[in-house]
Amino acid sequence: MENANTLRLDKAAPLGGLLAIIGGVIMATTGTLWQSYIYGWLFMAGLTLGALGIVILHNVIRATWSLSILRLAEAAASPLSLFLMFLSWIPIATVGLKEIYLWADPVRSAGDHVLHNKAFFLNPSMFIGCSIAYFAFFIFMSNTLRKSTIRQDQNKDVTESQKRANIASPGLLAFAVVVTFAATHWAMSLEPHWFSTVYPLLSLIGQVNCAVAIATLILCVNANREPYKGIVNAKLTKDLGNILFATTMVWAYLTLSQFLIIWSGNLPEEVPYYRLRAELGWQFLGWILIWGRFFVPFFALLAPKTKRYANTMKWVCIWIILMHILDVFWLVVPGFERGGLFQSIRLGDVGALIGFFGLFLVGFSTEVKKAALVPTHDNRLRENLDHA
Amino acid sequence: MPSHTGYQDNLIDGQHNYETITDRIGTVVLDQSKFNPNSEVGKKWINAFLFGFLGVNVLMLVIGWLVYQGIGIWGNNQPSAWGFDIINFVWWIGIGHAGTLISAILLLMRQKWRMSINRFAEAMTIFAVMCAGLFPLLHTGRPWAAYWLFPYPNWLAMWPNFRSPLVWDVFAVSTYFTISLLFWALGLIPDLATLRDRAKSKIAKILYGFAAMGWNGSAKHWHRYEQAYLILGGLSTPLVLSVHSIVSFDFAVSLLPGWHTTVFPPYFVAGAVFAGFAMVLTFAIPVRKWYKLEDFITMRHIDWMCKIMLATGLIVCYGYGCELFYAYYSGSPDEKFMIMNRMAGPYGWSYVLLIVCNLAIPQILWSPKMRQNLAVVWMVSQAVSIGMWLERFVIIPVSLHRDFLPSSWGMYVPTWADFSMFFGTIGLFFFLMFLFLRFLPMISIFEMRELYHRDKEAPSKNSHKHAHHHEPAAVTAGGDDQ
């Protein structure tokens, strides 16, 4: 009955390390080091935090769909992964800070009265102090919840679930608040004059959507292998498909709301954000996202047939992940004002994706081996299997 | 969440069978003694009904005077061109949302517990939208020309401005009302047939029979019914999001600090569900006791509704937090002034009360013990209803009364007409709700029988759990919740 972990990840950690080095070299040698670095880092941080969101949410709602991807999400957002994210954040907060953030550079931001007005929040010490607090909170949540599920796998003590719910319910609330501040510090302040109150929610939902897609992809690829054999059935893929469908819709809903409100307001402090993204070829990326990030997965997942088979779900997940990569590009890169879309596609950004994906892989593959892929503390997935 | 449904324990308390379920719910309508003013429950009904009737009369008088005199009898002025009328409109529309959430979204999520509360929550939706619709209609000043809002071929060279969310509102609210009404009426048909078959009086037989549209319970009827119900469920689901999002656009697309903020759509939707559940609890708690329906609307239902209220309330408070933080982060003096004026300006009391009602008091619901205390839950629901009304007060006149130019500032003071019209719509809502309790089954009889079948007639609970998880793949994947 014990589920041996058979994801073939033995060589993934060294491979991840190698990718991280290759990515680092590409970034360092192509001239856009810090811009590419923050793009790659935000992509990885987003995935990790999206996964952490799933872990916390699961411990509040305890649904079957989230149970099926719990161990993958836990590994993606493990204390080790978060620690790697923290380590790779240190260069941003030190040597790269002035390069990346306009507000951190006293020369470039001199005489800017808007930045002066928000200097209490946007200054290097606040950025570093708050970020350390964000990481401490993320690592605390991840560590507490993961340790408890692993403990419960062993001792089958049902009070553990309740204890986790007691932490995770207020934890979810705190997570929303911390992510809001973190998204503002790390991402929104890349264009420091601009602000949008829905931005943190919007970026969080995109990350959760992509994290679910990655976990579902792993499940679907291994559907015929232990321990997922029999567990990944039409009902489960449908539930996961519906979650992807719902998060895709919420993403589109929030994106449209933000656009509509800013477009119709047409205020000088807000509209440059879209102005920048509506010309010099960037508008094509915008259209690709409207179609690719929303309509394609929307119609694909609307069809019951897609969700019934692991094989078709796999392709939808890959598509969503690719679109999310473009989405983060769209959110982050236009702010660097490199010029048009085609001038803005740089090798360094590809290197950043490779490097940070490698780093993510190191954390994920090391941690995913440490616990049974199908949790044994909650028998619902196994019951499916026993009666199949 | 969707998969959780298989683990719910019984949703019907007490010893029941098909017969007693039909009896217990059906007799509320069919048994005349329940409405006899000499009986205890009859007295309660008649008092509530008379309260509603009084409100309706007040409403008619005010509307009559308003149409004669014009909307100058309200407290609206410049700069506060929107006052009680729009506050009440948004408040009522919001209240309707719980009904749609329960009937549509919970249906798609296969949440069986919705079955005992959907009927009267849907009724609340319809009545709340009726109350809501009155306000913008009358605010046009010439309600007899309200049809100009629709794009129809005409010689007046009148065409609605489709870039205005006020026009979107017309479509959103009228669609919402139509779909909700159809959904509700369709869900009633099998029960109307039950009432037709059980009614003793001839008139009742004829009227229920007419409304049941020839329903005979055949497999074909059920098949069609299930299909139509799911389609309407699918149509209603986006409405939960779209209607209140569009209402929020009424404010957000403007340039006014306090209105123009991107978090408004999700924050309004959460607020609507929050207020809606508060109103469902406000009615459900006394009514289940009066008519002895505790076996159907169980403490478990109350518990779940409290949890939804708590969760949506926290989202709303997240919205308050965002407004506060980003007013600072914007670096804009106008945004900062707006938030300071909200908290410490002449209407600062309303912001403090709002935080007490929507943020502080609902936190009681974290305690499972308190969620089981009906008096506490009822009081919290009242606080939420008041808080959500205050929220719209804080957003609308408080943002309007002091905008960019101090020379154009002013105060907003509602008049007797504002208060009586608000009271009047509360009366109308009561009036319609208690008529509904009198003539239609407030809990879906056939769905409760279905639930009974699922819970008690399945061979054993355990095997049922497994059975739930072993529905044939084709059925689950291609079936109910697409």
C-alpha cells in the first residue's frame, strides 16, 4: 500500500543546479543582467508562492482536488524552496537594488515628488526589512503545515488536521495581506509611479493558476505510473480542470476590470502603464495574452472531453504554463523601457527563465522525495483506488 | 471544494420519510390554521405581514409625492448628486446575490446543502432586485420615460451611450431579474404540482394546477426539467459576478478619489454575497423556528452560512485595507485627503461604525460555539446588514461631498423622503416575503425528498460514500457541472 515515490527525479537536482549556472552565465554575459534577473526571479517567486497558496488553501478547505496535488505543492513551496528564493533575492536587495528599482536610486529619483510622497514605503531599508518579514512568514507557514502533514502520515493522528486548519484559516488571511505588500514591493514598484489596488490579487491568481497547471501536468504525465495509477481518473482530472477553468476566468475578470477602469479613467498617473503596453509591438503580446491566456484555455476547459483524459489535460497545462511565462514578461519587462516588443526580447531573459527554473527544480526535486506523493493521512484518494 | 460533497453527513435531522417531508413543508402553505391570527404562529405572520403592508403604503405615498414634486424632495444636491437612492439601490442589489450564489454556483459545485435554503434565498433575490430597481428608475426624474434607456429605433435621435456603465446597469439588472425569476419559477413547478395534488380547497387546486403547467412527474418531465435547470444554473453563474461588477463600474470608471479604484469589482461582489447571506440568516433563523423547520434548515446549514459570511466579510475588509494602503502608496494628495476625510471628516462616525459592523463584529464567527448560538448569529447578521449599508454610504456621499475643489464642497443631509422611501422598500420586501411564505413552499419539497433518498435510503452510509466516488467516468466528466 505504501506509495513509493516514483517520479524519476534522481538527477533533477544536479540538473537544476547546472541549469541555474547556465542561466546565470547567460544573464551575466548578455548585458541585461539585473532586468533579466528580476524577471526570472519574479517568475520563480510567483510559482513558489502560488504553490504555497494552494497548500494553505488545502488545509482550510481539505478538498480532494487539492489533496491530489498537495505533496507537489508542498515540495514546490517547501522551506528549502523558499530559502532558495530568499538566497536568490539577496543580490536583488543589495547590488542590484539601484539598478532594478528607480526609487532606490537617489540620483535617478531626485526631485521626483511622487516618489518622495511614498518614500516611507519605497526605500531600501523598508524594502529589505519588510522582505525579510515576508520570507519569515512564508517559511513559517510552509514549515508548520508540511511538518504536520508528514507527521500525520506517520502517526495518523486526526487532531493534526484540525490543528492545521486552525493555523491555515487565519494563515490564509495573513497570506493575502503579506502577498499584497510583497507584490507591491517586489513587482508593482518596478514602475513606481503606477498603482492599482487589484494588482496583488491579479498576480496571485495568475500564479495559482500556473502552479495548479504544473502540478496537474506532473499528475497527468505520470497517470499510468505508481503511485498515481488509478488515482488520476476522469473525476479527478475534471475537478482539476474545473479549478484551472475557474482561475483562468478569475484572471480574465480581474485583468479586464483593471484595464477597463484605468482606460476609462485615463488619468496621467495610471494610464502610462497601458500606454507603454499598447504601442511598439507590445499590443501584439497583449492580444496573444487575451487569446492565449484566456480564450484558448477557456474553450479548451469548457469541453468535458478535454477534462476527461489525462492526455489532453497535459497539453492544456503546458499551454497555460507557456502563457504564464509570457504574462509575467508582459507585467515586468515593458517597465524597463527597452523599446518595442522585438527590441525587448533578449537572450538574458531566456537565460533568467532557465536559471531560475533550474533553481526551482533543485528545491522541488530535493523536497518531493521526502514524503509519500499520495498522502496517507487522508484516505480519500486511496479509497478511490481501492474501489476502482 | 467540489469533491467535498460526498462527505457531508445527513442534511436532514429528525425522523422523516417522504410523506413527513412533504407534509411538514406543504402544510405551512396548505394548513389554514398556520395563518389564523388566533394561533401563535399566525399572529407572528400577521404582524410581520402588516409591518410590510404599512411599509408598502408609505412607499406608495412617497413615490406619489416624488412623481408629483420631483426628486428635489430627496436630500441629493451638488456635489452629492447621488445619495440614499444609489446607496439603497446598491444595498438591495447586493442582498440579492446570496440567492444567486446559492442557487447557481452551489448547484454547479454539487453542494447538496443548498437544497433547503435555495428556494427562499431565490425569492429574496427577486424581491430585493424589485426594491433595488425602484431607485434608479425614480432617480431618472421622469420614470415614465425610462424606456429611453433601451436602444430601440426611434425618431428622437436618442441612443444610449454604451460607454456608460449606467447603461450596462440597465442590461445587467434586467437580465439578472429575468434569469432569477425564470430560475425560481422553474424550480417551483414540481412543488406546485405537489400542492395542487394535496390542496383541499377548489380554488387552491385550480390556481396551483394552473401554475404547475401540467406537471405530472413523468420521467420525460423530470429529464427536461433537469436539463433546463442546469442551463439556467449555468446562465446565472456569471451573473453573480457580472451584476455587482457592473454596479461597481458605476463608480470605478469615474475620476473621483474613493470611487476610481481597480479593486472595486471583486470587492463589491464579495460585499454583495456577504450582505446577502446576512439577509438569508436574518429570515431563516426566525422562520425555521416559527414553522418548525429545524429538521430541514439545520444547525449545519447555519454553520456553513456563517462561514461563508465570515470569509466574504474578510475579503471585503481586505478591500478596505487596500483602499487605505494604496491611498498612501498612490502618492496622490487627493487620494490621501479622501481617506483622511473618510476616517476623520464630518462623516467619520460612519466609517468607524462601518469598521465595527463589518470588520470587528463578524470576527465572533471564528468561534464554532458562537456559530451555534442563534441569537448571536442573528445579531451578527443585523450588524452586517447595517455595516454593508454604511459601506455604500461611506463610498457614495462621503466621497462626493468633498472632491477636488474646496469651493465646491457641501454636506449631504438626507430628508424625510429619503428615510421613508428606504423604510418603504424594506416594507415592500417584507410584504412580498411573507406573501411568498403564505402561498408558496419556502423549502423545495422535491429536493428535500431527493436529499432524503440520498442520505437515508442509500443502502448504507459508507457504501454511499464510495458510490459517490465511483460514478461512471463518462457521467461525472461529461455530466452536471460543465
